[in-house]
Amino acid sequence: MQNPFRSEAEAFRLLLGFIVAAALIVIGSRINVWLGVAVAVVEAVLVAWFILFRGRRERPIMQAPPPHPAGERRILVIANETVGGRALLSEIKQRSAGIRANVRVVTPALNSPVRHWTSDEDDARAAAQERLEQSLQTIRDAGIDATGEIGDGDPLQAIEDALRTFAPDELIISTHPEGRSHWLERGVVSGARERFALPVTHVVVDLEAEKTPSGF
Amino acid sequence: MGYDYPPPIHFSSRISPVIVGIFLFIGSEIMLFGSFFTVYFFDRVVNHIHPWPPHPYERPVFVAGVNTLILVTSSFTMHWATQSIKRGNRVGLQCGMVLTFLLGLTFLLTQVIEYHRIGFNTSNTSFAATFFGLTGLHGVHVFVGLTILLAITIRSFRGHFSPEHHHGVEVGGIYWHFVDVMWIIVYTTVYLL
């Protein structure tokens, strides 16, 4: 969505637009009252369409993690259904090899819109907690120091929250493959690269392929 | 889970605080003016008063039209002032701000004089009450805007603004253009339609 009052210049252009719009409504209403009403309705629809769909998107604020004590590398992992995937575990192992790594796994509590708006998040959080605990156990079994938490249902918000409290050096986002991933469809990975000033690694976990014998 | 340091002030990056602030401001203004417009249209449409305005009231369309030109011109001078300081032209900023303030003051004084000459008062009919309510509410916004413009003008003569630091001019300009936008709506609705 575009903010029409972002700067003085944009507010001035908005004023000029209002003058033109008002003039058209007045001209229309002088011809016929209902023509004036129709012009006003059409203008309102056009403005709403432009602001919501066609306007220049607000650039997000670039977020940088705060500093943390030296001597360790902090890796933030964002994953939900793919949190137990072998491809993700392999990536974490590779990134933590030979260094003192501190891994924080954040699992967003994904919820339906209706349940989100009614604050009915208990089931979503419980499911995310179960997946997180299984995943943490797997990572710890691999000898990696890892902690975890349930995050906001919006993965980008969950990352930002963890950015503040964990101060990671790098970020790993785990998703399903293209075509099956809601996060990819919503541009979570590209959004994270645009919004967060730290290296972002995208790991694709194909759970179906991992279940089949050929996946091993 | 502990912190290694005091975390910095946190705000959601879903939407910046500046945008939240301006949206809240616009939302509150829409509700404020919207309530007055609702009363105005209720009175005009539901009561089926024809012709509008009811006899014997006359709206000062011509004077308000000239006043509209004055206010719109003040937006041009405000824009000139802002563009001037962005280019480092302090004289342009000072001239632009003085002109904007004087034009805004002219608008407000003309409005006050017109109130005295208009021949009806708030207690006469619902038309009169809504007329004064809408134009008066906008007048209050102009008064607030003039106060802001005066502060900017004084600061511009004291050399407080530069091409790098002119946030005060920018914000004041946004408010002034908003006041003009509201007047365009009020003038179109109350005087022309």
C-alpha cells in the first residue's frame, strides 16, 4: 500500500489530484445529479484500486541484528512443516562444522485467518511446539548447540522478533519445493533478503521425496 | 531465555511508525469530518429540501471560490518553499513561507468576514448549523496550520533549516496540503453541489 502523505511533494500531488477529481464531479453533477454521483463512485474505485494494487509499494525498513558477544556464530533457522527435514539438518550441520555455532530454530505458529482474527492460536502453537521439539532433539543429537521457540504466524515477523532477541549472523529459511510452498508463493525468502541485513540461505526440503526409499 | 544485551526499542517492520502515525491521523480526521458530512447529507437528502440551500439562504459561492484560489495558491508557495530548501535556497524558503502564511491568513480572515456578512447563524436552521459546522471545523484546521506555518517561518529566518535537515518544513507542508485537500472537499460539497 502506498502512503499518499509520505512527503510534502506527494501530498502536493495528491492535492492536485483532488482538484481535478472535484472538478470532474462538479461538471458531471451540473449535467445530471446521477452523473455526478457516478463520476464520484468511479473515481473512488479507481483511487482504491490504485492505492491497493497499482501504487508503488512501501519499501520495508532494513533491519540489522544487534551485535552479540564474539567467539560464536549464531544461526537463525526459520522452518515450519519442514523443520525436521534432512536437507535442513544437513545444511545446519554444514554451516556449524568447525566453528562454535549457536543455532536458534523458530517455528512460526501457522494458523487459519479466521482463527488468527479470533485469537484462537492454541492448536497452532501446540502443533508448532511438537514439531519444534522433535526437530531440536534431532539437531542436538547431531552435536549442535540449539535452542528453539515458537514464532509469530507471519514468518517475516517471526524472523524480525528473533533478530532482536537472538542477534543472528546468518539466516536459514526452510520451505517446501516450489509449487507446494505457501511461503515461496508469498515471497517470504525474497522479502527476508529485502528486509534483513544478514546473509540468507534458502533450503528446499522435499518431505515426500525424503519418505521414499530413493530419497535416502 | 536470556538476553545478552538490552534489546533496542522494537517496532514492527510490517509497517513503519511514521506510516502508522499518518494513517491514524488521517483515519481520525476522516471520522471527524465524516460525522459532520453525515449530518450534512442526512439533512440534505433525507429531508428532501428543494431547492438547496433552503430559501432564503444564499451561499457565498463567489467569495468562497476566490478564497479557494487563495488557499490552493498557498499550497503552491508551500511547495516552492520546500523545494527551495531542498536545493539550499534559503531566500526561496523564507519568501515561500511568508507568502504561504499570508495567503493562509487571508483565507482565514476572509472566512471570518464572510461569517459576519452571511446573514444567518448557527441556531437558525439545520442547514445553517451544518454549514457553519463544516466550514468552521475546516477553519480550526487552518488556524492550527497557520500556527505551524508561523513557527516554520520564524525558524526559517533563524536559519534552522538546511538541504539535509528540513524535516519541520516537510511535515508542516504535508499538514498544510492536507488542510487544502479537506477544503477542496468541503468547498465542492457545501458550496458547489
